Amino acid sequence: MDKDLLRIVIIAIGGLVVIGMILWSIFKNKNARRGIHFYDKGNPLENIDDSLILNTDHDNFDIVSLGSALDDESDFAPVSLLEEDDEEEEREQIDNEVDLPKIIQFSIVAAEDEGFIGTDLIEAFNKVGLEYGSMKIFERLDEQRRVDFAVASMVEPGTFPATDLESFSSPGIVFFIQPGELDNPLEIFDEFIQTINILATELDGVKWDHNRQPLSDETIQQFRTSLSGT
């Protein structure tokens, strides 16, 4: 085969490969369903701070701990540079993700001894747009039905019943969000906080931070700073 023709064929194949990679990346980013890995299997509370989980054996709702490259002269240098740019972008994305908190969890604890009644919880969740999911916890979903954040019960195993809500009660609810799984973590975090504030008012509950202390504006701002990278 003529050398010039062979070179043209190889360059064309290389270009198709690059275009294919770009299209695959676009398709993947648009269609991959974001998953929140800390509850997709088994107990929804498995990776939540154990100190926030209450054991149903304690009727008084006491908190119990459960454990807490081609060279520069190559004719294919443009393709190589594109690949290097892609690799550098991927490394930057990984570096950015490393800086994000793996999981943020806040909670609302009932002010009254009887805790939150199931019917009251459902009514309040509906008001803020939380939906009952396949894991039997409530989720905030985006327009593509991907999970932004979720809410579990403080009582093991962390789920809410689908029926007989009148007989269900919980001393508190745990909110959790995984920033590394989100396209716009700061924006969704603000919605996360807004939802907590509304529900605390609706349910007459006390807001706790990740250290089981009253959730303060200072703590919220610290997390916002970490998410914004400033």
C-alpha cells in the first residue's frame, strides 16, 4: 500500500477513535444514573454515624453506639495531545472530588418524648418534595430521577413503613448527602439545608450537626466553603 495512503488511513482511524471517545463520554455523563453508594444495598444506615442510630430495644429512645505517550515529531501528535488533555482533565476532576466530604449527615430530633408520628412525617416529607424510594427511605430526586440526598429514620434499620403509619414513630430522622456524586454539590447542599430547616419547623424538632450538637450557621458555612473550594 502507498505510504501516503497508509498514513491517511491511520490518521482517519485515530480521528474516529477520538471522536468515539468524546461521544462516549458525553453519553455517559448524560445517562449515567447517579447512585448514593452508602445505602444502595442492605441497611440504609450502614455508613451513617453509629451514634445517631437508635435501637428499638430501648423504648425511651436512648442513643446507643453500634461501633462507631508519542514523541513530539510524530505525525499523530494532535491525537496524542487530545488524549493527554483528557487524562489531565480526569486527574483534575479526581483531585476536586478528593477535596469534597465523602458524606454529610445532619439530623432532626423530636422535641417531644413520643417522637415523630409516621403520618406527620409523611405529610411533612410531601410538602418538601421528598419521595418514598425502593429502599424504603425518602429521597430528593432531580429532573432525571437521580438522587440528590435522602432521609432515613433514626431507628434501626432506618426505613419507613409503607403502611400503618399511625402506629409508626421515630425519635428522629437522619439526612445524608454525598457531594462527590453530585454535579453541583454546593447548590444541592443549600437545598439540603433548606429542606432540613423547613422540616424542623413543620415537625417541631431540634436540628443536630454531624457531632450531635445544635446545627449552627457557622457549621453550615464551613461545609459550604469546603464544597465551593474557596
